[in-house]
Amino acid sequence: AMLPAAGANFKNPFDRSVGTANAWEDVATYSPTLVTTGKDGIVAYADSSSIKYAIAGEGYGAHLSLILTSGQ
């Protein structure tokens, strides 16, 4: 699933860039241990057909240790 149209204003907090590969990325395969591409400030999300999701983020120079997942 792609970020809804309301997410068009979603900005990377470090460089203020927008859109896929800049502020967010839709990861094709769900994993409860989701990781980002490594770009500072990017948010990654993935979902599955069984209504599971994961959301992960990248801090300034390092992965954030918190990953939000369904059922938690």
C-alpha cells in the first residue's frame, strides 16, 4: 500500500524533502524486523494481506531501535 494522498505533506525532518525514497518508503515485504534504506530521517512501512504492519524510522546517522508492529 502506498502512503495516502494526505501524506503528500509528510517531510523528512532533517532535509525537508518529500516523497518516496526521501521522506518515506513503502517496503514490499512485511517483516516485524523492518529496516529502512538508511537515509537519515526516512520512515519505512510495510503491510501484509493478513492485516499486519510494521513501521520503522531512521534517526540522524543510525537506525531507530523502536519498530511499531501490529498486535503490540
